[in-house]
Amino acid sequence: MNAPRPLFPNVRSAVRLIAACGVGALLSGCIGNPLVDAKVDPASPVAADVARLTRTNRDYPSFSDIPKSPQDLRPVAAYGREADAIKLAGDKLVRETGPETWTLQNTEAFAARARRDSGPDIQPPQPGEAEAFARELRERATPPPPR
């Protein structure tokens, strides 16, 4: 059996939202500045700095204090042209190095030259050689003197 749907399903959440906003508005009246009547101890080592930094007759910056924009910058359109040139160079590089632009030819000659340039082939050590080397090291080793 299907339960009937309410006619206005969002009314409950809207009422909660309005109630939360009302409570928030009422509580916002409790907010104040607790530092308005705060006093600094004159014996404090920072008292002079606090008094100097919190004085009210202070000069504030004005719009005329904003520095002029630099004149030696290139125009905004030049940035776009440079970006387009870089994109075109990238596209050209992709076209020139794509898989269809090269083939593997003469690979045997290349591999033979690489083997020749790498030097003589070194044979892997035989198991008996490793054991003989380890035995020789054990015989040469001297234990530390006793204390």
C-alpha cells in the first residue's frame, strides 16, 4: 500500500529554516565587543606599544596613495598571441613526432653498434667462484682482540 504524499513536502524544512534564522537574529543582539572597555596595565612591558598602535587620530591611506599601474607592461592581447604561438608550436611538435612519422629500419645495425660501444661481454660468475671467494675472505678475516 502506498502512503499518500504530503501536498507541500518542503514546508517542514522551510519552517525550520525560518526558525533558525529568527533565533540567529535574536541572538545576534547579544554580540558585543568585549575589548571596548579593556584596559592595559601601565606596568606591562608592552603598554607603550599598545598605546602607540591603538591611538584613534591616525592617518589612514587614501585612494591617492595607491601607486600608478606600471607603464612598461605589454598589452593584454600580446599574452593571448604568445599563448596561441606556444599552442601552435606544441601542435607542430605533436604532428612531427607522431607514430606515423617514423619507422623502425636498420635496427640490427643499430643494436650491433650499441653492443660494440658497450664493451666486451662479461660472463656471469659461476657458483663455485663465489664460494671460493667467500672462503678466501673468511680465511683472511681476523677476529677483533678480546677485551
